[in-house]
Amino acid sequence: MCGISAYLGNKDTINKLISSLKMLQNRGYDSAGICFVNQNKLINIKYASTQEETSITKIENKLENIKINNDSINTNSINTNSITNIGLAHTRWATHGGKTDINAHPHIDYTGKIALVHNGIIENYLQLKEFLNENNITCKSQTDSEVIVNLISFYKTELKDIKLAIKKTITQLQGTWGLVIIDLEQPSQLFACRYGSPLIIGKTCTEIMITSEISGFCNFIQDYFVLQEKDIVTCEYTQNGVKIIKDNIDYKFEKLDNSLIEIDKGDFKFWTIKEINEQPDSIIRSLNNGARLKDEYNVKLGGLNLHKNDLIKIDNLIILGCGTSLNAAQIGKKFFENYDLFNTVLVIDGAEFNTKMIPRNGKNALLLLSQSGETKDLHRCIEIGRQEDMIIMSIVNVVDSMIAREADCGIYLNAGREVGVASTKSFTSQLVVLQLMAIWFAQNKDVHAMLRKESIKDLRLLSNNIQNIIKNLESQVINFAHKILATKQKSLFILGKGKNQYIANEGALKIKELSYLHAEGYSGSALKHGPFALLEKDTPVIFIVSNDSTLSKMKNAIEEVKSREALSLVISDCNISNIDNIIVVPKNKELGCILSVVILQLLAYHLAILQNINPDFPRNLAKVVTVE
């Protein structure tokens, strides 16, 4: 849940690290820091964020003071090669230790000669800290990460070699880590290693970058490889260029598709609204510009076709997700059940999954849903699946991510990079891909041809439907937002039935994340089983109503809530009489739930904006959850 960047080369080190930090800050923005070598000293600039100023802004201001006032560094410009050709940067989501300057990364060892950035959690750091204390080495911060750099320094004193010290240190660590290290005694080298936390290494002829994800390259790098677990790589800068010294693994460089990396908000003020508006296009990309729709009745999913013979033998499907992906999984379950494809379809929170939840009869498969492909609570489930001889499938957005690489087969969302911490376009793309997957299984089992035809027709309509909402209905959504805030209530409810129950859950999650209002999603039939006790005059209640078999029950729920003098707001694909506050979305029989969630995404966004809350970076959250 932290972002790492490191640079080695001859091209504007500091500004490249700052650019990389800005791309990675959605992985954690409690604090940030940058460390580089100048005149054989480690210059470490790091700050915690405050409500008034982000940590990266503080760093930029400090660097500007250095530039203007010649403060700490003997140069008048931060852009010359004379400052440094090596540096580390880090943006942090706090786990061990509070949001303070001293707990920010990078961390420097007790001798002042080794700097380190870390992503992950060290479970036995207290024991290691006690070992250091016994050897008269005291940590200044509360973090587990400073323990690592001091341990490396301790072993370097013993072994007289930084790489041997790193090797010995990681044998002592229990937990997860991605580490990049600078040693002043070897100021032209970076050292990198990882276990359970991603690191990607990219290079040109004259520079090397190491980062947590490809967006951290900021389009500076085209060739990269993913560092293997427990391997230690040395990156070296010489007069003849740069080189990467590996242990025993022969890495193959991949070409980076820079078109997948958005680095500019364009005319939008925030990433979140940009990504909501991108959904007509991201839906088309999830359909591979239509190439995944083979004809009226069939789809083409190359990621599954190679494993067709094994996949059609699946008896029980377990879908795993966390947060937004868990809500998508619940709707995906409905898609699969519509086609009668498996004996059982289970949806389980990846953080809670264990072997006791696996059916004992029949062939089992796991389907992992993750935007980032790094979600630690899901990644750990792969090992469980392997032990139980399960087929493992994935639906992820980030190409070549950990889950995508380790699954047997899968499908990419192709939604494009999502920067906003609250998922929007990745959620709708997950639903599209889940529907495609359900159709794929149905066609390969030769069942439900007419339902497949109806679903494919609705998939083709979906992009235009969403475009219609964004173009024509946003003003009505803003009106809803004003009415909700005018009640002065701090809680609201969202109700739906069938697939819409999980759209209600997702809408409630978005409102909590973006606007800090307490929101809960329930079945349209659930209020009278307890939550009705929380209703009072003007409590906002949003109803998601579809013109299907659930219509009459949802109408009943509306009347029940109105009788309690609550504020009723309706999102529906049909006009309902005697309703004052209603937004009517286009009709889409199989995928209308997606249209309702776009309304709720817009509502959450405008609730945030009207309260002067930055929707891109909600407090205490991070985009990529790489710890358990």
C-alpha cells in the first residue's frame, strides 16, 4: 500500500522521482519522501501530509528553497547532473507508526550511510528491534522499515559487503517486503529485492528506474521486467551506461504499452470525475472494441480458450474479491446463476477465504477479481487454491500484475489506468467482463442461446446508455446531492433487490469513501427486519428500482419509507407514479444495474465536491492494498 520509486542515470534525477511520486501517490499519501546523494552525503527530505498541504507539495517547496537559497546542497539548480544521478522516493500509507515526518520514508541507518525504502509489513519487527537494542542500535521512528535498514547496516559491519548484508537480513524477516537500497560507499549502485510485494525494474541505455507499478515509470521507460521473489538485483551506473547485475535468474525484458498509462487529467479537475466520464470508452475497451463479441450468440475470450477443456468440467465456482471487487463478484454470481452453469457459485471475501469453505464434491475453481492485481488478501488465496488442486482464474486491470501472472488463465479489463482511489470505471468493466465470462461458459456448454443473444445485445448498447446518463442526467444527480445535504443527516440508506442489492452496496461504499457520509446498502426487503429503527424524519433513502419481477416489492418498500417521513430518492428504468424525486435511466434489461451505479458514482462525487472534499484521495485509504 506504499509506492516505491528509485532512479539511477544522468537525466534529471530529482524531477523524475517527483513525477514518479505523483503517479504513485494513490498507493498511499499519509507521507512521502525523497533521498539522494550529493557531495557524498545522503540528502533526505520527507514530510507527513496535513489537511492544508500534501507531503509531495512540501517536498517540492523544500526543493525550491534549495534551488533559490542554496540550502543544504551546493548548487543553484535542481536540474543539473552535478546534484545527483541516484535517488529513492516513497509515498506511504501508514501501518506501523503514525502519520509523522519521522515515520516517513526513506529511512537512513544509524551510521548515516545507507538509505532504504520499503513496501510491506515485517511481522517480527519487534523481535528484530530488540536484537538491535541489545547491540546498542536505537531506531528513531516507530516503523518496521527502519529496523530493516539498521539490520542491514549491522550485518554490513560484520560481513564487510552490502549485498551479503542484504541477503542475511532478508533471511531474518517474516512478512512481506519490497526494498530498494542506496549505500554511500557504493554511490553508483541501487540494490533491490522483494518478497510478496511488487517491484518492477525498467531501463534505457543511460538510466534505470525501479518502481512499484508501471505507472511509476511516467512514460520515461519502455523496457522492463518484474523482479522475482527473494532475488537481489544490483543496478549500476557507469561511464559506459547502466547495467543490471542479477543473481541466477535470466530476466526477459517486456515492452511497456504506454497507451495504458494516463498521466494527465486533461480538462477535468479531478481524476475521479474524469474516470466516471471515461466509462463509455472503458466499456468499449473491455469489449476489446467489439472483438470479444464474436456474433449474436457467442463471445471470444482468448484468455480462456486455451484452457477450455478443463474449464468446462468445473462443478463449483468460488468468486473472490475485496471491497468494490466483492460487490462486483456478487453481481457476477447472478450472471453465472442465470445460465445454470455450475452446481454452486459462492462469493467470499478474499480476506476471509480458507479451505473449510471449499466444496468437497466435484471439480472446484477460483475466480479472483482485483483492479490492481496486487491485492494481498486475494493473492494469498492462490496458494490455498494450488494446495486444493483448483483451477485459478483472474479478472484484473493491471497487465502483468502478480495475480495475473500467477493465475492459470484470465481476462484483462482493459479499462485503462485508474488513479482515483475509489474505483469507478474498473467496477463497471468488471461487470462487463463477468457477463462475457458467463456467456463464454454458456456457449461452451451449449445452453441458453436466447439469453446469450439478449445479453450480447445489451452489451452493445451499454456504452451509449452510459454516455446518455453522463450527458443528460448529471444535473438531476447534483439536485439529489443538494437535497441530501440539506437534510443535515449524517447517514443514508440505499435499497435494491436482486442485482440491485449489490449495486446498493457499491453505491453506499462510494458515498462513504468520497463524501464521508455514513451510507448502508440493503435488500429492499431488509429495512423492516431491523434497520427501520434508524429511520427518522428526512433520513435520505435511495431506491434502485428495475422494471422486472422485483418492481412490486420495491414499490412497497418506497411506501413503507414514505410513511416514516424519510426523504425518498429513486433511480429507475421506468416512471413510477407519486414519486417526487426520481431519475429515470435508459432501459437495459440484462445490464441496467450498471446504469444505476453510474448515477450513484456521480452522486458520491458531487456530495464530496459540495463539501469541499478532494474525491481523488479519501482520508485513510489507498488504491492498492498490498498488506493483510
